[in-house]
Amino acid sequence: MLDITPITNSVLVRLLDTDYEKDSGNSTEQLIFPNKETAKGSVKRISEQELRFLFVEEFKKLCTDLFYSIETPTEDKYKFGKSHSAIMVDNING
């Protein structure tokens, strides 16, 4: 089993060094966190998308012998309803 603790620790270190859009970034990170516009003005925010990119970059550095996929198709067809539970539906091909 893969221990993701080193990956998450690396992500946290990089997270502390990552600037926000209004701060114009810095020389060590190309990634910046966008500001969120609210009725009270611009607020700093860390989104899931930016964190995911940091995680994948660290994963690729630390786990060079592993492979990953963004969206791997499944053999069966699934439908997600209002209850957010997966319901397997009949395969279209029979």
C-alpha cells in the first residue's frame, strides 16, 4: 500500500509558499491561487483545483514508478441520482 504522507507533507510545504493572484506570485511557484470576489471585496481562497495540481505534481516527483489516469472508464454504466448513491444501470450493449 502506498503511504501518501510524504506526498501530503510536500504539498503542505508548497502550499505555504504559494502566493495569491493579488500578490502577483513569486519566483518559486508558477501556480497562484485566484481571489474570490464577494460583496465585501476580494478574498483570498484556496480551491480544490489548485490543491489537486499540487498533489499531482508531488505524486509524479515521488512516485515515478506508478501510473495514473484522470478519468478511467468503467466496464459498467452508472447513474448518480438525487441521493448521490451509485445505481448500476443495464449495459446499453446488452
